Amino acid sequence: MAKSEEERLQRVIAIDWSGRVDTSGQRRHIWAGVWTAGADGKASVKLEAGRTRDEVGEWLIELARETPRMVVGIDCCFSYPAWFLAEHGCTAAFDFWRHVAAGHGERWLARECEDRRFWGKPHKRPAEFSGDGLRRMMRLTDWDNKIAQAQDGGDPQRAAKMLGITPKSPFQIGGAGSVGTGSLRAMPFLLRLHEAGFRVWPFEDAQLRDATSRSPAGMTERKANTKPLLVEIYTRLMTGPVAKSNPEARKGYLTARRKDDPLYAEISRSVFAKAQSSEDAFDALVSTLEMVRHADEFAKLRATRDETFGLEGITWRPGVSG
């Protein structure tokens, strides 16, 4: 059955995030893939960079006014392990975001921070996060996506996407592939978007459709209350095993997909050139197209009823529901 205009997504955005502190680094490394539905039924896809984190926030809020049926995926952790939130008196992820935004995030990122559980350059991973303690530094969703599938009973197809990748923890704030810095610097940004009206999954239901009700006369009434949706993404789950840092590997991946995949076949040469030239742009483009491929899933997302996931969050991937 064809979707009505009110049910179709108007825009899908995937952001390859950066925790860089310098303005030039943010402008260079934060890339957004933007899919926009056209009035003629055709869609356009763009790749954009050149904005700071603050500017990305302003841009998304403005886009949401124009196209409220919008989903934004951001490549960062939306929270920390539940035990860490409890340690700081936070009973919800939004409480933790406020705690981080109040200055604790930058305190944890400082080289002189006394809490050595935040590790990387110059600090080594603490013993409590090594060996049997490895799981303690991971959220449930991190463990499920990055480690569990390679163990007995795991899904070989999902495990293959992580082939050759060292699992990362939000407590790692230095060294190659660290995710903690970007995640901590994302939380004030996420809080700002939430306060501007964005719904955040899995902490809240998606609200990508206007509500309908019936009047006493039996007439269907539609209440305009659609809100844009934020989801956490992990680009490796979108791209699968590819040497993304290698320009030739990126080119080969995109060329093969363009031949066999209708979603990629419509992408302009200029967008492909950007994706081939930058790992960040590559991740943003592929993540956007994979989100578009599964666009029908987003409106069905509901807030998790699991207490731990309700604190830690869930990385969205095709087929996950919470």
C-alpha cells in the first residue's frame, strides 16, 4: 500500500561526528549525508561539511522546522554504562546529559583528570577494565554489537562487520578510534536538540506521524504534532568490513555498490567524489543510504521498557527495536 504524504519521511541525515576541540578540525571532520524527498517523488542526496558542532545544531533545528518528518543518525554513544550513571546520581540519560553539559564532561576529558577510568593518551586502560572487567567498560549495546556476535551463538553476519576492529569503550578518550571524546562532547549538543523538540530513541517513542483521532461526528481529525527523531548509529554496522582509511578501498566499495544497488546508482558524481576523498564523508554517505534503505522502521520505534537500555541507550541498526 502506498504511503500517504503525511507518512513519508521528508529527510534522513547521518552525521559522522567528531570530538575535536579546534574549530578547524570540527569543520574538516564533521560530515553529514543528507537525503531529501522531493515533491516530484525523486530524492536528492548531498554530502556536507564545514560546520562546527554548534553550527550543526543550529542547522538541524532549522531543517526540522522545514521538514519535521526527519530522522538524524549521529555516530557517537548517547550514554554510558548504567552503573556509571547511578554513581553520579542520574536516573535517566537526559539527567546524565545535563550532568555532562554542566562541566563534568570537559573535566573528565582534561589530561589532569583524577578519574583514571577515562583512559587513552596519556593514561593506560585501568586494570578494572581489563580481562574479566572488559565488559564493565561497555554498555550492553556496545557489547552486543562489538563483541558478543563473535562468540558462541553469535550472528556470523553481524560478527563479520566487526572483523579486524578493536572494540571501543566510551571510557576511552585518547588513541586511535577513541569514542569517548566525541560522545562526551556530543551530549550537550544532544541535550540542545532534545530541548528544541527532537525525540530521542530509545529513551522516547518516535513521533514521525501526526496523531489522528475521531470527532464525535465520526470525522477523522489530524493533529500536527510530528517531531524529528535522533538515533545513535555506528558507521561500521552500516559499511561492513572495508578499509575505510584507504582511498582505493573506498573507491572500490562505492563503485561496486553503484553497479549493483539502486540506492547508490542515483548518487551524483560529485557526491561520490567527496565520499571517495574522505573517510568521514564516506561514512556519512553510506550511513545515510543504509538508513534510507530501512526508512520504514523509524516510525515504529518505541521507547525501550528495559531499565538498563533506558539508561544506556541502544545503537540503531536495521531490524533492532529495543
